[in-house]
Amino acid sequence: MPLSLEIHFASLSSQPAGAVLLLAGADFTLGATAKSYDEKCKGALSRAAHAAEFTAKGKGSIEVLAPTGIDTPRIVIASASSIGKELDRLMLGGYLFQQASARKGDAATIVTDVADAGAGGEALAVDIAMGAALRSYTFKKYRTRKGEEGDGEAAKSGLSRLVILTAKPDAAAKAFAARKAITDGVFLARDLVNEPANALGPVEFADRLTVLAE
């Protein structure tokens, strides 16, 4: 199954779509873009973190609903205190996707600006995108549902578009192209594992792999 989640990269100054997910370092340190969101909200994000005793150390997040001063239904601030390794950034991407998909709406925006510029940048945006893509995998081939194809019951729902704001969106998009190919390969492997034995025997398995010959 190819990646169905649409992932787009845009500049940090772009208008967000849907819920906004910001990153905070240890002791609730915010990057320049996240600080600007807090300023637009008249300090509501900092006050919420203080009230919840959220220091962004370790893992976790806080949520601010219907913040004033900005046109977004909600802002989620997630801990990014440990993003020095690629695996940490991939795990963070999966966590952010889970947080975004748990809310209503077909789109969400992740702002990958962090206080420590050395730990962020293009690599952070690309790794978060791949982590989110991997977390978005579902296997619904045999799932039954009401309604026939094309009617209201079959309409697409849930998070389908993820916008990632970064300082170098073009470079991030180019780097993610190779990652997407890897993600498609992972999804193929997961599809083969999830197929029941009565639908995917040795012959059917060989037929599936024949399409990869080119």
C-alpha cells in the first residue's frame, strides 16, 4: 500500500492548516516561530505550560483549545528535548502524527522550529515527516464497512494532509523523496505480513514481487 498521507513542506512563515503542533525544548524553551505563536496568543501557551507544570523534559504534550489571536482550532506543544539522534526524531514524528490524528480535521501543521538550531533544520523536518508517514500505516483491505463504494459511508475521513513548516522547505522536500521510497518499501513489507495465509501463498507472494523486477 503506497503512502496515502499527503506530506507537504512549507516555509516557517506560511499560514498553518488545521491543528498546529509546536516543539518545545527542555524547560519549555521555544524557537523563534513558536515564540511568535505565543506572542500572538498573548502568552496563552506559556501560561498553559506553567499551569500544567509542563517543562517539556522527557516526553509528553499539552494542548490549548481555540487560542485567541490566531486562526487555528487548537495548538499542541510537544516535548522535543531529545532529538539529537535520527531514531529520536523518527519517534517524535510518529508521536506528532498520533497527536494530530487524534483530533478532528483532515489537515494539521507541524512547526519544526526549535530553540537549538543545531539540532533542527532540514534533518529534523525530514525525519519527523518519515516518522509520521510510518505511523500513518493502516491495513484495511479486508475491513468491512457500511455502504457501497462511492456513497457517504465510503467517503475519506480523518487526517489526510500534513504540512511541515521548516526553514528550507525545498531542500526538505527533495530529501524526503528518497525517504518516501523507503517508506513505500516498508509499507509493502507490512502488507505482505498482514495478508492471511489463504490469500498469500508462495505463488501469490512470487507474483507480488514480480512487479518489483523493473
